[in-house]
Amino acid sequence: MTEDPAAGPHVSIDAIAARFERCAATIGVVGLGYVGLPLCLAATEAGFAVVGFDIDADKPAMLMRGETYLEHIPAPAVAAMAGSGRFRATTDFDGLAQVDAILICVPTPLTRQREPDLSFVRTTTQEIAKRLRPGQLVVLESTTWPGTTDQVVRPLLEALTGYRSGSDFFLAFSPEREDPGNRAFSTATIPKIVGGDGPAAARLAEALYAPFVARTVMVSSTATAEATKLTENIFRAVNIALVNELKVIFDAMGIDVWEVIEAAKTKPFGFTPFYPGPGLGGHCIPIDPFYLTWKAREFGIATKFIELAGEINQQMPGFVLDKLIRALDTHAGRGLSGSRILIVGLAYKKNISDIRESPALRLWSMLEARGARVAYHDPFVPAVPATREYRTLQGARSVALTDGTLASFDVVLIVTDHDAVDYPAICGSAWIVVDCRNALRSRGLTAKIVISA
Ligand SMILES: NC(=O)c1ccc[n+]([C@@H]2O[C@H](COP(=O)([O-])OP(=O)(O)OC[C@H]3O[C@@H](n4cnc5c(N)ncnc54)[C@H](O)[C@@H]3O)[C@@H](O)[C@H]2O)c1
């Protein structure tokens, strides 16, 4: 551990900043999931000492053994981190007292009533407050509504410790822009938005991140940084909804939306391609926009675009189901009840194992509710883990894509287009393929009957 940067309430900003700039500080990362683990790797690789904290005891234990639990984070990278002598992971939060900066990367889901659930952020803030010492920098990285750092985290820390933000301790918000499975970008190469609670916090946060990210982008406040993250995710949610709506319209007109997008994107300006799909998934795009909706109500403002986008995206599994039923009816002369359906790709997006909010799970339960017999194939999800909404699916196992297996299903439903799926085998043996991702055509493949959905 590094030495105490400043004893007593009068801290030297210059001294702390200099230690951050030299990577001579210890960073605590709270929450070792999709966001926290890559941050640990990037900071350790840059030369910082890092302590990872998580309430799930399996994660620190696996990391200390040099094992990975995220398929896009290679085990050798974790092993190198564990063996560097600069990393440890623990469930013991007392270690928070020894670090110089604390990065909060805990979940920010929605409640059952679809309102922001800041309970993880609050619990973590309380744990930090118990050990907060002068000179520490605390950065919230979890996605949340504009004002959370200022109106929730700061008051909690100040009330529980008697310290003041900006003079005793320092507080900032810096959103994570992690894109799991995207090999072109990583924590270290994605510019980092940083907003401080006052100039001292901004300076310290910039000094902390600069050694391990490509570029820091300073904004004027924590609320601006929070709003920037939500803007990025709302931009995606709304544009995906737009192409999903176009998909339904063009489908009715007999026009292929995928061909339209390929043609439109040849325009060198003024058009950004987004792609239709079976509905939104993951911990970000289906959830984050509603953090703004909730906060906007306080100002008497309706977030119409966000609500409409949510509505359209929510309807996509129903559209897919309808297409599948019609395909069975037209090409197999049978109804859904008793039919065998193979879902290909359970994760919410390609080449990762994350099934949170995955439309594949929703489709699975919709199909079963109509009497279909469902199985799945996903090279990244060997067995269905526990989920809050789909308990009955837990433990189901991915089936192998053999010719015999494929031929035994009435429909193969491609929900997520992982690269590692044997698409030629599907084309060779499947009877009807319902393809939500243009997976076959984009690979120059075709099957006996292919329905785009
Ligand atoms: N997954 C992404 O691609 C992504 C991208 C950008 C931003 N974010 C945001 O980052 C935040 C974290 O998301 P994630 O995907 O990493 O979540 P995650 O579920 O993968 O990881 C969160 C981790 O926090 C741990 N945790 C929960 N409560 C805790 C507590 N009180 N103390 C310590 N650890 C605790 C969990 O055990 C888990 O390991 C969210 O706000 C999310 O919206 C996620």
C-alpha cells in the first residue's frame, strides 16, 4: 500500500495529483463485473497497485487464482494481473481505508416498477463512508441520472463522515463506455469523460485516469458527465427503435430493411447505420434511458422519444413470434403448440455470454407459453444461469449443432449471431430458419426456408 497522502483535513492536491501521474498510488475498484474487471486490468497494466472489492466471494477468489469469469477477458491477462504483485481482490471492505482512489462500478438496475434502483450505489457509498479518510478520491462510474453524484453520493459521504467534498475528500463522476466483446476498443483506448465536484476533484480525477486511458475529456460538472453517458445510450436506444420500426413497415411492403441499410450507409455524410433486431438486451440500453425519464418527471417534462423507443423495442419479440408462427403455418402446415424450436444465440449480443435482459429469454418464455418445446444453442452459454425473471429456465443446457439435432427442430430461430456458430450446418440441416440478425445472408449463406424477422 502507498503511504498516507495527507494526514488531517488539509490535503495537498499537488502531492496527490503527482502520485496519480506517476502511477504511484493504490486504486480500489468496487464491483468486479463487466466494468470493474477491465478497469482493474488497465490500471494494473499501467503500473498502479489495485485492490478489487466485490460482495460476490467467487469473483475475488477466481481472480486471485488467475481465472476469468468473463469470456472476453482472457485468463492469461487475469493471471498476469494476479501475478504482478500489484493486484489483490477481496470481499473485505476494510481495505478501502488504505487506497488512494475508489472507483465505484456497481449495478444500477431498474426496480420492478421500472424506477432507478440506486440501492447498490447507496450501500457502497455507506461502506466507503465507514472508512473514508482525508485526501481520498471517490469516483462513481455506474450509469445513473444526472445529479446522483451531487445529490446522493456527496450528501451521504458528508453526513456520515463530517468531511467536506472538495477540501477533505474529492468526488467525481466518470462514466464507463465499455463495449464487451468489441475487439476494436478497450478500457485503455476509449476516451474517458470526467466531471469533478469542484476544480480540485476534476484535477485529481484527470490525473488518475490519464496514465491508463487514451484520453480524458473534461466536462464542467458531475451532472454533465452523468448526462453525457445517458445521451450516448439514449441515442442508441432511439436509433435502434427507429430501424426496428422501419423493419416492420418495410416487411409489410416486401422490402428488405437490411438491403436498405446497406445501401443508405454508402452515403458519406449525415447517416449512421443502426441495425434492427429481436429487441434490446443487456444492462445498459434497455435500462439507462429510464433513469433520465424518472429524473425528468421532477421537472415536469415528459421524455416522449425515450418512451416511444422503449415501446417499439419492447414490441420486437412479439413481431418475431408472429413471423415464426406464420412461417410454421405457411411452410410446415402446423401451429406452434407442440412444435420444436431451437433458439440460436441466447446472449443479448454477439460474442459474449451476458444474458441479462436478453430478448432470447423473453422469446423462449413466449414460445413455451404458446405450447412450443424450446431448446437452445449458444457457444458462450453452456447452461442457463440464475435470472430473476426466468427461474424455470435455469440449468437448461446448450445443445450441440449436429445434423441430427438440427433436423429434429421445426424452426431454428437465430436470435443472436455469434461468430462461433456453425451456420453452414444450420443451412444444411434446418428446415425453417427465422433469422433476426441477417446472420445467414450476411455470410453469403442460405437455407431451405429463411424468414427475416
Ligand atoms: N456492462 C456494460 O457493458 C456497461 C457499460 C457501461 C456502463 N455500465 C454500467 O456500469 C455499472 C456496472 O455494470 P456491470 O455491467 O459491470 O455490472 P456487473 O453486474 O457485471 O458487475 C457489478 C459487480 O458489482 C458487484 N456488487 C454488487 N453490489 C456490490 C456492493 N455493494 N459492493 C461491491 N460489489 C458489489 C456484483 O457482485 C458484480 O460483480 C452499471 O451502472 C452499468 O450500467 C455497464
